[in-house]
Amino acid sequence: MIQAFGLTSNSRKDLPPAVDDVSFEAPAGRVTALLGDPGAGKTTALRLMLELQPGRGITYFRGHPLHRIAQPSREVGVLLGDVPGHPGRTVRGHLRMLCAAAGVSARRADEVLEVVGLVSLRDEHLGTLSRGMDRRLGLACALLPDPHTLVLDEPVNGLSARESNWLYGMLRAHAAQGGTVLVTTSDPKEAARTADRVVTLERGRVVADQEAADFARTRLRPRVAVHSPHAARLAAALTKEARTAHRSVEVVVESGNRLSVYGSTCADVGETAFRHGVLVLKLADEVGDMGPGAGAAPPREPQPARATSGPHAATATASEAVDKATTGAATTDKDTAGESTTSPIPAPSDTTPPAADSDATTDRQPHADHKPLGDPHPPADPPPHASHQSPTGPKPPTHAETPTDPKTPADPKPSKNHKAPTDHKSPPESAANHPRPPVRPLESLPPLPPPISVRPAPSPLRPLRYELRRATGISTGFVTCAAVLVVSALTAVVLARIGHTPQARLFAAWPQQLPLPPAALGAGLLGALAFGDEFRHPALAADRGTVPRRLGLLTAKLLLAAATAIALAVLTVGCDAEVLYLIYGRELAQVPGDWLSLSASWLGLMVGCAWAGVLAAGVFRSTTAGLAAVLAVPILVVPLVQKVVEGSSVRTAAGLPMRMRQVFLLQWPFGGERYLEAAARVVAQPVGSALTLSLTALLCAYLFTTLRSRVR
């Protein structure tokens, strides 16, 4: 069950908030539709409920706010737009990657594919899916952790009628199993046909909260859709005959030579057109939308806008109700003329006014175009405001709870808005004889809704498994490694042909004129892609558009980047040596004597470049920035380090193990002095020092941005 209380978005500049004090409930086992025209605030309300946008209010999912749920994806399945997966990833690979993030078994991906009917397309790439298949994949991603609640924003937007019926059938099946379903739509007929309860929004406020049957009875109305090249002449004839026969018929002239006839039938309209010789191109029974204010009683006396209609509105005469309904149909009809209903929907009679049932229609925040004004003689018990309908929220103070003087007569017109203390003024003739009632203390006022702060997405429950499936699910990494090996082999052959290149640089295919070898650039690019693709295609946080800054996810990316860099380093040296041996013989393929220190330097360079790409892409949220940080190390940082540390840094690193053993009295087992000395030599070199300095700075920047996002 979903319970939303006082959802209010933050206003920008002088504009009113997109959502203002929206409160409603979506019960379990039913499909609830949030209805409204584009710009009414439906998407903003969902984002406030899911804590994706700052504002005020609170939403309970089965009695708990979302930030109090340990694993939100297992409680709420969300579909707010297209699936933001990498276009080169397969359908099954994308779902298996999300399985690792949600902490469920990989077999769940195959089960969900079978449920949504995508088994035959499991090997298709995401970039080749149609709109309908993308909607199915989005629903599969929402159902993957088996959530209790589904929240979908315009799920059938752009789908065919067949795909729409299938999707709503899936949502109905989920609700039949006890789940909660909340969808948004802008089509009133679709809401009445597919939902059990309809909550209507208009300009960010709730104007109606009804059962589907009551919504169809009070909002939708039968009509005859006519398309004729002589629409004006036919409208005049229909109006004249209705007046002559004293029948309540309304004719609305629309654009494109179209008419909407309310209170008549296809047979009557066809006979009139035949008698007057009017050509008719289309004649069909449809259901018209009477607008958000349909079903409310018309005002009888002008009152301030704060006053709202109550149960006494049902005493309006039949003629007034019909006039109100016809006016709403004439001014707010938004249906296309070529669209007809596929299932029977109950509608009110042409001469009987719709009943203003207080349980079926609740006017919470009236729109400016449909201002239900109050009666000068309201009933003793006015209807409660919608923002105080929650059984757990603060109750508005009743008239009996307000402390008043016993001599002061009670005010027969209590205020409907109880958020601020109201001074009950006495009549003018008795104002001098009776003192004013005391003002309620500030502590007794109902509190404002709590603020909503945007919280980062949770980290993957299995980060290393997620990172493995993310990296191996697309061909970018494999293509990059293959390109690096080919370029390195060609570069090594050219350097050997030119000559005057040291053996170590020859194996690494590293010309002295270049700041980095191709293999190091490839390792940095792979590291930058580890975070860059996350921000381009945020599969972990599709609705937030960013990646959770978690140490577990960062550690998994660093480990996989290091393993990939080491494998690429070994393959590069091996391929280059093999190519040199095949072309030039054994002379250029001999292993140097100081291979241990050279190997340590080579592996350290590759791992450092990969880590620099990972951290820079995570800090600047861009693959290009990650690769630029890798290139900045030899171009900018190395000359700076050389100027600061000049002289015998490598020579002083040679005796470091012996001095450490003398100071700390440590005996290195298994010849550890050699490995420690090799690592010290790597760090003491200008490139090693520059990489160490750059990695330290990037890691501190990443931790700083992580802490800053959590403080917010």
C-alpha cells in the first residue's frame, strides 16, 4: 500500500510549485491511476514519492518511508522512462548484470524474460529493440527483484493498442497477486478502463479521488462523433431540431470539420443529415471527457476561493447540473475524433444530474477554472480536507477543541484550512462586549510535512560480480585490447627497424618521443570506461541519472581494472617479443638481465594508468576526462616532479630495504629485500612518482565528492 501525504515540490523563482499538497492512497491488490494532462505534476509527484527530487512531504510504502527500507528495489519496482542500458549489451546480459546488483540469482533473469515474453529476443542488443520491446524490458527490470509495489510513469506512451492491453494485463495480474500498482496516464478513458481507482491532478493539485466506476459516471459522457465537410450546416440543423422538439442536445463544433453531439444517437444524427442533404464521412458512438471539474455541483453564490463545496452541493437542480456538464464537455473536450472505446463504460443520463457522492469525488484543491464555491449556509459537519485524510497524520482541530469564551457564541462557519490558528470573530454588534478568544499556542498547530532530500542509489549487493558482467557484457573492452596489441606489435617492428631503441622500450613498444606507450593508453581507456559508461548509461540508478559513490563499487572497479591492466601488460610484451623473434630473429628477442625491476616498473605503469582512468572518470563523470587525466600524468605531472625532486632519488631508493631492517629490526623472509627494492625504484622514478602523486590526489577528490554527496 502506498500512502502519500503533503507532497509539495520546491518552487523556482516566482513560479508556483509543480506539485502542491498532494495526498492520496494506492491500496494493495488494486491498480491506481494518477490522471492529469501534460504538465499537471504527475511525474513530479512520482519523483517526490521516490525521493528523487527535493521538496516536502512523506510517502509510506507498506508503512515505511523509502529511505528506511534496506533494499528499496525489492520493495518498489520503478519504470520512469526508457531503459538506459548500453546499446551494445544484450537483453539477457543486461538483466544478469542487474541481478548481481540486486543480489538475486542469475536464473531470475531467464524467469523474468519468460514472464514478459522476451525469451526469443534475449540475445538481441538493446539498441535494436522497438518501443514495445523496450517497455517490456523496462517492466522486466522492475520485476527482477520481485517487488511488492510497481510505480510506472506513462507506461503505454507510444505503444500500440495490443501492446497497451498486454502491459495493463501484466499490471492487473501483479495486483491480483496482492501487489500495489501505481501508474500515470493522461487519457481519462484509459484510466477508467484499466484502473480500479483514479486520482485526478490539475496544476499540481488533487481535484478528485474516485473509484473507477464513479469516475466514469461523473467524468465521461457518451457522445456522437461526426465528420462532415458541411459541419457548420449540420450543427445548425441539429440545434434547430433539438429546440423544436424540446430535447436537451448539445452540439460542439471542433476543428477539422468535426462535431461532437451530446444527448443524441447515431440514428437521430444520421436522419437529420439525410433530411438536410448533408454528406457525412464519419458517424460513431464515443465517450467524451467532461474535464477535471466534472461531477461537481455548480456554484450558487460567489464566495471567496478558499470556500469549497460540501455535501449540500447535491441539492442542485437537474437543469443546473445538466448545464454544468454540457459546459464542461464543450470547453474541456480533449479526445480525438477518430478514437472509440473498446469496452462499455457507464455514463450518466442526458437529463439526470450526476450524484455528488462525497465518497466517490473528493475536491481537495480546486482548480481556478472549476472553483466549487461554498454555500452561505453550510452544514454542521463540513467535509474534511484531503490533506488530513490519513489515519496516521495529524488531525485538524475541531470546533469543540478550540478554546473560546463561554459567553462568546460559536462561529457557525468553521474554517476548512486548519494549518494556521483562526480568530473566531464575534458579530459586529457584540464585539465590544465580548473579548476575542485566545490564540492557540504554536506547539498545538499541525506540523509541516517533512522535507524530502535526494538520496543516492544503494550500492550493488554483489559489486565484483556486477563489475565482471558489466565489463564482459559488451565488446568495447575486447576491441580495445585487440587494437592495443596490434598497434604495439607494429610500433615494436618499426622501432626495431629504425634502431637506437633500448631493449626494454622495444618490448613495451614505447618510443622516446611519446609520453606513454599504446598499452598504457589502452589500460587508461579501459579504466575510464569503467566509470564513464556508468554515467552515460546509468543502469544502477536509471531514475537518478548518476552512479552511487560507494567504496565497495570503487574497490570492485579498481580490482578489475588492475587485473585487466596486468593481463594487457603481459600480452603486450609477449606479442611484441614474438613478433620481433619472427621478423628479426633471436637477437632482438633476448630477455634483459634486470627483467625483475623492469617488469615491476612496467606493471606499475599499466596499473597506475588504469587506476588513474577509473578515479578521474569517477570524479569528473566522463570517459574523456578519465583519459585526459591519464595523459596529464607524463605531460604535466612528470616535469613538475622532475623539477621538485632532482638528483639521486633512484640511488637513495637502492639502500631503502637495508636501512629499514636496521631501524625496525625486521628480517625480510624469502628474499623480500629484492621485491621491496624494486618497488622503491619504481616509485622513485619520475613517472612512478607522478603516478603516485596523481592517484593520491584523485583518490582524495573521489572521497571528498562522496562525503559531500552524503552530507547533502
